[in-house]
Amino acid sequence: MEKDNSGSFFNFLPEGCSLCYKGAKMVLFVTGICGKNCFYCPVSNERRERDKIFANEKLVNRDEDLIEEAISMDALGTGITGGEPLLRLDRVIHYIKFLKNRFGKSHHIHLYTALSPNRGIIESLKNAGLDEIRFHPPPHLWANLGKSYYMDSITWSHDLGISVWIEIPSIESDLSDILALLEKVDGFLNLNELEFSETNMEELKKRGYIPVSDISSAAQGSKEVAEALKTLRSTR
């Protein structure tokens, strides 16, 4: 297990995370539309439920804006996020193809989604060039994820050659079923430290979370949940 200066720790970094770790991945925010209302969502008021596109912090009005931002940071890949990106599937497909055509197949692209897309949607993502998909299932399904509607989406993604992740906040929960499912598809688990933001602060407080300190936005106990898990079994 390796640990960096930020306090993050990992046992293996696949390509998507390796590029993020190096600061070589552009963040493509394709829409703020979502509707899920996850209590821990940190998306800002300026973006939440607004159908706007950003490349990092640059507002995208035309395809050239995206290319300019990618070139300015020497991007070697792109992470597609939101909101819920798959609510704008045509937009996602367009940008995957556009980026691959402009920068080549080696430009690594991953996508975040809280949905469980059908096989047809996953095939369209694969055909466009998507390299990696990161599922974000709701907490009430974590303990029995292998019996949920996410099971098919995860299996189809793996079978079609898309690298599979489950990325969730680090909060107290039974993750044994998630780990078992990921082993079957050679997938990865990414636990994000729970943090306070201007948009989730009240919901976190309602659930009893408090900041680590006066100068930290991290929620007390979140890091410890991940540290306890790493001592039990590998996340790969």
C-alpha cells in the first residue's frame, strides 16, 4: 500500500487514476442535470441542475474551447462527469469520438455515472471509444449490489472490454458485496473522502457529520473508514 503527501493511499493505480495523479486528465463536466439529490453531492450551486458544459473551469460553447483547454494543460486523457452525464448521452458520445479523433486512441477517457445503463447504451459508449466507466450506486444498494440492477451494467461493461470501477464516498457501510462483485469483473474500488461543500453542508450536518478541524473540509471519520477497509482485504 502506497501513500502520498495528500494522505491518499492506494494499492494499485490503473491508467485512469495514474493520469489523474499526474495532473494529466482534463475534467469534462457535460451537464449539471442529475435529479438524484445524493446527500453528499459537492457540485456547486453555479453548476447544479444547470445544463452547462465546462472543460476544467472553462465554459465550453464550441468544440474548439474543449481542444484549447486540453492543449493548454497537455492533457493525456479526459474524465467525463456531471451532474449525470448519461442524461446527455448524445453529447457524451460526441465528445468521446471528438477527443479520440483529435488526440488519438491513447487519449484515455473515463466516465462517471450514477445510472445503470442498458447493454445498448454501454455498447454505444464502447464503440465511441470509452476506456473506463465508474459506477456510483446509491448507498442503500451497496450491501446487496450483486443482486441489484447495477449487476448487469457492470457485467456488460466488463464483457465489452471497458474497465470497471465503483466510486463511492467513504462512509460507514457493508462493502463486502461490492468487493466480491469487483473481483468477478477484475474491477476497482475508489473511496472518496467525504468532504463538506457549500451545497452539501446542511445535509451532512443533519446526519451527524462534523469537520475534522476548523481548517479542513473533510468529514470526521471518513478517512478512518477507508483505512479500516484496507486492513481487511485488497480493493482490487
